[in-house]
Amino acid sequence: MLFKNIKGNAKVKKQLLCSVKNNRIGHAQIFSGNSGCAKLEIALAYARYINCNKKLDKDSCGTCLSCIKYSTLSHPDLHLIFPVLKTRSRKTAVSDDFVSLWRDLVLDNPYVSLNDWVEKINQEKNKGPQGKIYKDEVVLIQKKTILKNFESPYRVFLIWMPETMNIEGSNKLLKLLEEPPLGTVFLLVSEQPDQLLPTILSRLQKTEVNNFNIEDICQFFQNKNIDREKIKHLCHLTDYNLGKMIHIIKEDFEGIDFLEYFAKWMRLIYKLDVKNIFIWVNSISEIGRKNQQLFLSYSIKIIRECIIFNFADKKLLKTNKKELDFIANFSQFIHEENSIPIVDKLEKSIKSIKRNANAKILFFELSLQISKELKIASSAVIK
């Protein structure tokens, strides 16, 4: 990854470049941001720049031996750590056992989510849904730090999703961060840094990576023959999550009208029209698990937009005209008391879908639960 290929976050990139030029490279840093932003890509570009043999003013050279190896994530002084799954055939569970799969996934899409990665391992290893960084991983890191660097001035340990590290591993990592070996840099890439041990977090130099905006995303897709209106639609659908957008486009997404699905669903469950709820549930169960997850994520987005419509500056709304017309009417049913329970139920349903729950049972039960919550709102009728 090169800085010039990363859209947006100009201030963040400038600060990182200056830290290297001024010889102020922190030995322990964390790059945090929402799912689908450029945090992993920026961390990898930074690691590449640190060890580039012919640094340019604003980027790595891209042609030296170090850069060539970084371009395939195969540099011997770049150690990749990420959540893994334990298997019955292995006594230990470490990233080195899965590194080829992880490299392929990230090189194909550097904006992947933890769920994308876990699904990839599940497909390859046929194991359960949970991914963690175990104590075995940190023990291996300790052993690697004893050895000399292979060829670069800095040995980089990039830890992706450190919040999945168990308590034993966290305590061992803390000791490494307290007394880091010379020429070693730890780069943590996290979506939920608040889940790390406070003692670990206090030792990290923090870089917050911003979400992409619409122009960043349009520039990213400008050479891919994708209509701008479709890009805008996907931005609203995924809440500007570039990782999800790439995944949807690769699956040849045909543009399911989730607003139509959602509006019809809300009308039916408000009226508690059980017969037609059954029909709706049958239709949503046929669109596939990926689209079901997207639909539930979209539903969460609409609920949150309703809260913004009711209580905040309407300029903050991220909607198209069709969505805005619906929200202007539907928002009267969403308020402080029921918005949090509804979002919570939708988020739990996403997790259940990922764990292969029966879609028909899940959506019917969810319909009944949300129906109760909507009744708490005003007595007006959804139009």
C-alpha cells in the first residue's frame, strides 16, 4: 500500500510522514476507526514508508527491495498478527498458520471486516464463528523479538483487531510494550480500542482514521465503470463502509430496494397483519444471508436517521430524497424510549444470521418484537 493510493485522510498521512522525517517513530501505535475505513491500509503504508530504502518526500519509492516485498506483505521484518481459530489438530493457534489466507484477503480488499476474515477461515477450516488472538500468539511474538532483524532498520508487528486478544495474551503484550526491543515497532489496527486493557491503551500513540466521504469513494471507483448514482446508493446502504461496497460490487449486486422492503415491513408489523407478515418473511428469506445482513444494517441506518430527523440538525442526514420522504413520516414512531431497543434487536439479529439462524423464524420473531416497540410511539398511522 502507498499513501498516494489511499483516498482522504490527508492530515493523518501528513502527520505520519512528518513523524518519520523527524525521527519520531513511536514504538507502539494504534490506528483506530470504523469498519470499512482506511485504518489498515494507512498502517501498512506507514510500515512500508518506515523501511523504504529510497524514501520520497510524500511516499515510499515503490521500487526498492523493501517496497517490493511490502507490496505482497511478504517482507521478513513485517509480522502479521490477527484473530485465528483453534483447531483440534493444532495445540497452538497463531497467525503464521493462516497468514497466506489473510494476505490474499487483505491484498484483494484492504477494507475487510473481522466478519469477512472469520467467514474466510470458516470456509477453509470448517470451524466455529469466533476469532481470537490467543496467548500462544504473544509467546511467539516474544520469541521473535529476541532474534535480530532480517534486513530492515525496523521490525514491524502489525496487530489487526487487537481487541479480540484474550486476557492472558493482553497481559503478556503489555510487558512487551513497557520494554520494547530496539528497532521494533508495534502497530495496532482497531475498531474498538476501548475494549483493550486501559494499561495497554495508555502506552499507545493514537491515530484516529476518518471515514471516507462521498467524493473519496467516487474517486476510488472512478476507473471501474460504476454509475455515480449507484455509488451514492451503496454509500447510503452501507453507511460509507468501503469494504462492504467492494464486496457487494464483486458479488454483482443488482440493487435490491431495501427501502421498499423496510417500509412495507414497518406497515405490516405496526398493523400486526400476521398473514402478510408471513408472506413478507418468506420473501426476505429468499434474498440470501448476505443481503439479509445488509437489510438489517440498512434498517439500523433508517432508525438512526429518524433520531437525527427528530432531535438533531437535519443537515446531518445521509439520505436520498425517497428515504427522506419516508423518514419524514415514519420518524414520528421512533423516539428515545424505543430506538435503542429496536436497534439492539436488529444488531442481535445480524449476529444470529451470521451464525446460520433460520431466517424465517428470526424475521417473524423480530417482527413481533418491533411491533411492541412501535406501539410505544404515537397513535398515528404509518402512511
